Amino acid sequence: MKKMRMLSLALILLLAGCAPNFNKQEEIIQDNEDADEKAIIPNYKISDQYYQTLLPFKPSESRGLVVNNINSNYNLTEFETGLMRVAQNTFSTDKYLFQDGQYVKSDQVRSWLNRKLSPQQMEEQGVKEEDNLGLNPLDSGKEETPKYLAHILEHNYLVKNEDGQAKLSGVVVGLALNSVYYYQKVEFGAWYETKIGHAELEKEGKKLAEEVLNRLRKIDELKDVPITIALFEQQSKTSVVPGTFFAYANAAKGSANLGGWEKVDEKYIQFPSSEAMENNRDDATSFLNFKQDVETFFPNFNGVIGKAFYARGQLQELNINIPIQFYGKAEGVGFAQYVAGLVIKHFPNYISVQVSVSSVYGPEALIVRKADQNEPFVHIYQ
């Protein structure tokens, strides 16, 4: 009987430990027009690199426009995650809460992304002066006249006060700029492109940022909060690496002027590539040695591709994709173990390395070694 009581007690403790503790989630009230609207701050935080997000998640009205304006999924992901990294320079992750942009509406974004109209064009199209809001250059009659601004992304940062309210305390806005402008000479015709140099893009981007700030200050909720505007150079449609943010500036609370521009020293480089060998020879050589060892396992295979992320000139992360054909699960397990050993052999542990192994049937294995870890984590997909 005593053993049965002990077993029952152990079972109760086990179930209690497994059950989620919803009481630990913190309930707050958002300080906005709807004072009765409640939100939850999740108790668990992945790491100090990420903001806690208010739940339920409220997507921005302009969210659906991103896919149409950004050249690739690579650019799309980096535009959003990179903007959060920029935000951390001003709004710390231990103090501020994240919310998707709530104040710049979809119709505003659409109108701002248009071209500016000339008086004649306004008359022809029946557009009033107050509706002539396009931020891109006038159509000069030449198809190759570039549009610099591709998209606008807004993020909000809130602080919880002593009364349990989450108050808007900062806004970060990303401006996605085209390094390549695509156009057609006739409808449904061939596509052409105009490349835009970085110096030109930076000059135009900073002018756009000043105008965007002025317009943001005209939104009632944004009149008196700190605003950061960051410039993102998106890569072409064919690039296998994403673009990056290259500069940002802050406007103090209530100010209609941006302060000095700060450089964002980040870059993605494809491995292998001539650019990698020219600018980052040691890292590129380590990757080539890794690639060569992979090919000894499958002598006729050369599909190893890497995406390297550099910050302040130092390699931070390396994501490697290995698409390959397996003839059995045992072979896949053996290959994953072999690759894990190569990660330890070829890459120093101060960088994060992730290797994704896939076949025609889908993902086969994932090898992850975070920075400052000696042993990688290996997952075999079933």
C-alpha cells in the first residue's frame, strides 16, 4: 500500500511538471484607443537576442504588400529580422516589447510607393494635390527611370508601466531600396533591368527617410515617440543571398529631424564564390575544404552551397545546404554523423554553423552548432 501511495504521488508530481503553467503568463492592457483591449506577455523568452511579443499577435495592415514588393524570400526574411537587429541599437530586448506595425495603413503604403505625378499627369488622372503622395521619382517618359523605394515596414516597441499598461515607446521603420529596378517596355513584354549603384541608392534613401519621418509625425499616435528609420538594400531576384541594412538614423521624441546616420556593417556572401575568395580568403578556404571532404563521401557530388553572414567584418553565422540523394535511412544517418564531424574539424567554434541536408523526399538531417559550443546538435528527420 505504501508503494502504491508513493507511485500515485510521483505520478501527480510528474503530471504537474508536464502541465503548462498558464498563470505565469502576464496579462496587461494596451494603452490605446481601446482601453479594454487586453494582451498577454508570454513568460518564456528564447534568448536575449529576441523581443517578447504581445499576444494575440496583431499583424500590420501592410503585411500583405511585402510579397509583391520584395524580390525574393531571402530579401523578405532579412528585411524583417534585420530590422529587429537595428532596433536593438536603440530599444533593448530586456525593456521593450515587440508589436507589428499598427499605425501606417496599407493604403498609405500603396500611395507612398507610387511615383510622384507631374501637374499634367495629375490633371489627366484626376488626382488632387493632397493625394499626390508618391515617393518614387516622376515618370520621365523613359522606362528605365528607376523606382528607388520598394517597400516600407513598420515595427512598434512598447514599455509596460507600473499600472500594467503597455505604452507605445518607439517606432522603427525600414525602407527597402532597389539595387536593381525591373521594368517592361510594353505590357506583357520582356523584362529589362537598371542597376542602381550603392552611392546613388544611399543618397536617395536618406532623402526618402526625411520625408517619411515628416509623414509619420502627422499620424496622431506617432507625434511624440522616438522614431528610427533604417535603409535596406535588397538584392536582385536571382541572388541566392539576401540584401542587408546599411544605415539608420534616430529622431528623438517629438523631433521632425533625423540625427546623424549610423553605419550598419553587415553583409551576406555566398560560398563558394569569387567574392568570397577575394574578400574573405581564410573563411572561403575553410568552406572549400569542408566541401571537398563532403565530396569524398559522394565522389560525384558538388552541390554544397553556403550563405555566410558577416557583421563588423567578422564571420558570425554560416548556413550550409547539402541537397543529395540517399539510398536508405542508414546511409543518411551515417552521412549526418560524418558531416557533424566535419563541422568541428573545419569551422572555429566562435561562429554558428547550421547544415541542412535534404533529398528529393524532403529534409533528411539538420546539424546545428551554436557559437561557443564544442559539440553540434544533430537531428535526423523521420
